[in-house]
Amino acid sequence: MAGGWSRDGAVQDQIDASVEDAVSLARSRLSGGKSLSHCEDCDAEIPKARQEAIPGVHFCVNCQSERDKEQTAASGFNRRASKDSQLR
């Protein structure tokens, strides 16, 4: 049910567009190509199992974890809908 000037299904269209954007962003971050034998950041050896599991891997587990933390910290989206963050 839409209200005001919006048409029926407008909210669902916005949700679908948000999901599609998130999926596109995640796919663009996937690596591809040849995996490296040593990490780009710390030069630690990347285990063979990780190289085979993730094609095109460039970072060891520790460095990749740090990069993932930085990306999620900078996102700025309120995904959990907590009242605390809505009041800021």
C-alpha cells in the first residue's frame, strides 16, 4: 500500500534497487585471475588452499580481514535499524 504521491509497489522497488546495488558492489569486489603466492601488504606466504579456494587472491587472511573491517566501518548505512543510530 502506497501513501501520498507514490504509486503502489514504490517501496518494494526501492528495496529491490538497494539489493541490486549491494550485489553489484559485492561482485565488483570479487577478485579474479591468478592468485599471488605472497601477500601484497605484508609479504606473508598465502597458503595453497586459500589460493585455490579464492581465485585471484592478493592478500593473506589477516590483511584481508583488516581491509574488510575498514570497508564496513566506512559504509555509513544503518543496516540494523537501531534506535540509537536513528537519533544521531
